[in-house]
Amino acid sequence: MNRILVADGDPSIRLLLEEELWGEGYEVVRIESAKDILGLIREHRPDLMIVDVAPGRVQPFDMLWKVRQAAPDLPVILFTAYSLRRHTVEALPIDYYVIKSFDLSMLKLAVKTVLRSRAAACSRLSAPFESPYPAYRAASKQGVADEGDRHGIAD
């Protein structure tokens, strides 16, 4: 069973994601704050991390870089209600960027895709995971981001 670490400041979002992802067959570890995120990653050894990075928090994007340095094989999905400019998303060490909505289908699709790609890469190469789906992949090819591109999902 794949383990997903969910980091979000809103307890209702954490609970919703836990219930939805558990229903999809994933084990979910919820954390409130990124204060001790590196220790929790070492302790729980997740297969994927879903994180919300809200403006106003202390150095929110620095946390993503620390996670990437400490766990380069850990795929990260940025799941936020805040709209980010394309160049900001491209510069972040994330694998997907999904905008929060009441419909969690885009997030679930991103989770399945990342975990499937990670499993295939690990079984083929027995090497560290490198995401074949960076958040900007389709947008950089087309030059303009459409709805699917913003979420890192392209046909």
C-alpha cells in the first residue's frame, strides 16, 4: 500500500484528503505544519507528499527545497488554492501543481500518475525516481498553459 504524506494547515482539508485517498486504497499520514516535515519524512518514509504552500507563511517555498534536498526521490504535489504564475511553478521543486477545488478528480489523477510512474521507474531502473511529469511539461511545449497544463497533466 502506498503511503502519502499530506501537509496542510487546514484540519478539514487534511481530513477530507485522508478520507478520499484512503478510499482510493492509500495509507495517509496527516501533518499540520511543515515545522518538522523532514523528521516526519524520515520516520514515515512516504511514497508521495501532497503539500499546501500558502503565502504569508514563513519562507513557504524554502520548505519545498529542503524536502527535495533531503528526499530527492520523493514526488511532491503542490495542492493549493493560491494561483501561481507559470514561471513560479516552473522554478519550484514539485512534480505537479493542482489547484484546490471541491472536485478532487485532478488531484486523484495526479496521485495515480505520479505513483504509477514512480513504480515503473523504480522497477525498470532500480534508480532514484525522476518525475517524467514536471508541473510545467505541457505548458513549456505549447508556450501557453491551459487547464490541463496548469495541473501538470497533458494528453
